[in-house]
Amino acid sequence: MEIQSNFSLKKYNTFGIEAKAKQFVAVHSIAELTTILEQNKSENTFILGGGSNMLLTKDIDALVIHIDLKGKKISAENEDYVWVESQAGEDWHEFVLWTIDQGFGGLENMSLIPGNVGSTPVQNIGAYGTEIKDTFVSCEALNTVNQELKTFLKEECHFGYRESTFKNEVKNQYIITSVLFKLTKRNHNINTAYGDITNELAKYNIVNPTLKEVSNAVIAIRKSKLPDPKKLGNSGSFFKNPILLKTDFEKIHQQFPEMKYYNVSETEVKVPAGWLIEQAGFKGKRFGDAGIHENQALVLVNYGNATGQEILNVSKNIQETIFKTFGIHIEAEVNVI
Ligand code: EPU
């Protein structure tokens, strides 16, 4: 375990922003993590996973601990289900592909989401009608103050739309070290209801898709809309889709009858922020090296040498314009550091 000083984080954030960590260390086991925390009690620490959901707007004046715990295993199984445990530092997409290769169902709709397994419960990642909470059983997390490991059961995680207890009640108090999922071995709940998936499968006349075919459809859709962070820096959806009270929404909808929306409960609707941003004229626009992706307006991109502050300014410009135009506040999904 080597602690490095004045360390560039450019390769450790999918936006590809140049920012420095005062100190940086990668840990490969819980023992290493515990040692580092104990030895640096007086230091500020910053936990870094896959760096796929953050915007660095400044250097980090702290000891950055990169969680690089690897390993995955079957913990238990019966005829119908399998319980699979993955260490936090595994690459999410590789893990998803591995479960599909084993014939385990439940994660296929979340193929190709960038990031590491340990970060997935934090914002309850989701795509194409599925969220982590649908297959999540529990996770192990290390208390940053007393270094004790705690198991968080699903009900303790308070999952919501891109929300969990790790972003709220226990924010910065725990480091997730592993996650346990319950997946199907047979009678898979294939979910192709999301319009894009239906259309993609129809192209190949696939009626009863396998897990692999659903995964391939999701990969094709994502590749067509979302930029590959290895080629164009980005953090996926920069904003959350706003959830409005139906009563408020109805007033706005009268003024903008073409506005898209989805019912989320008896009293609430979700409005696609990508639609609002496109209507406000931002889609495909570029401000220096910071821009709005041409195929999906919800994604902000770094064309090369944008600073985090420049991307943040673009995001503020978008938020203000959306509020002025539609009276709707859109909130960042990405953690702004
Ligand atoms: N839309 C536009 N213009 C755009 C983008 C979208 O009009 O530029 C409209 C589309 O026509 C569609 C609606 O907005 O009617 C929804 O678009 P899409 O299916 O692309 O999904 P999204 O709501 O923009 C969410 C997630 C994505 C996830 C997709 C698919 C959030 C914040 N984002 O995006 O997640 O992949 O659904 O399930 O909920 C991420 O979180 O990083 C992410 C990529």
C-alpha cells in the first residue's frame, strides 16, 4: 500500500477532469482499509469508487482512498435462486456480464452502466425499468469512525429513485465493501416493457428473449444514446428526472401540453429532464470544452480539457433556463465535489 502525494485523479473520474488529490492510496482488502483509516485518524479522507458519478470542481485536500476490493462468489443457492456476493471494487458491467454467463437473471437491464459494484446501492442505480433495489439483499459496510463492519439489510437502505440512506442519514459514515444480490436461476422476470427495449428486440424479431439478448439490446441502446466515457468524458445522466405533485404538474401541462411525463404514484408524476433540456435548446450545444451530448440531453460531456467548474457553470445555466421556462427545478444526480 503506497500513499502517493499530489496525485492526478484524471484517470479516476469518468468525466476525465484534471484535479489533484493531496494524497492517494488504493486499498485491496478490508484489512488494508482498516489500517489506513486507523493510521490517518487525524486526516480528512475521501472515498473513491469507480468515479463515475462525480464532478470534480477542485483539488481534493484530503487522503483519497480508492476502494479496489476484488472478488465475486456464489454465497448460497436453491433450485430457483442464487445469492451472489461481489466485492465493492468489481467493475459493475463485468459483474453483470458474469451473472448472465452463469445464467443468473435480474441485472441484465442494467448492463453497461459505468462504475463499480460498491457504488450501486448509494444511488440505487437503475435503467430500463429495473433498479438495484429489485435484486439487492444486503451490503457490508465499514464504519469510518470505529472501523466496525455492519450489514445493511435492504429495508435499512431506504432506497428511492436514485436515493438511499448512504446519500442521506448515514452519508460519509460508511464505506460499502461488498454487496449481496438475489438472482433467478430459472423463471426469469424478463422485463422488456421499456419502449426502447421493445423496439430494439423487434428489429431482430426476438419475441421471447434470453437474458443475453436483453443485455445485448440494452447495450445497443446505451451505445446509441450515451457516450463512452473512455472516448468522451461524462458521468451518465447529470440531472435527476424531476418528480412533481400532480396538482402542480397539471398547471404546467396546460401551458406545455406536449410535455412528456410518467405517473409514479397516485399523486406524483416524473418529467424527463432530457426532454426539458432539449426543448430549452441545449441539446448538442458546446461551451468551450464543456457541452450537452447530441444524442441525450441529460448527459453533460467533457470534450477534452473542460474544468469541473466549466461543466458546473453549464449545469447551472441549464437549471436556471429550465426554471425560467417551465417553472421546474431540476436537481443534479452527480455528486459535485
Ligand atoms: N428525451 C428527450 N430528449 C433527450 C433525452 C430524452 O426528449 O435528449 C425524452 C425521450 O424522448 C424519452 C424520455 O425523455 O421520452 C426518457 O428518455 P430516456 O429513455 O433516454 O431516459 P432518461 O429518463 O433520460 C433515465 C435514466 C438513465 C437510464 C434511462 C433508461 C435518470 C436520471 N436517468 O434516463 O440512467 O439509462 O432512464 O432507463 O433517471 C444514469 O442515471 O446515469 C442513466 C444514464
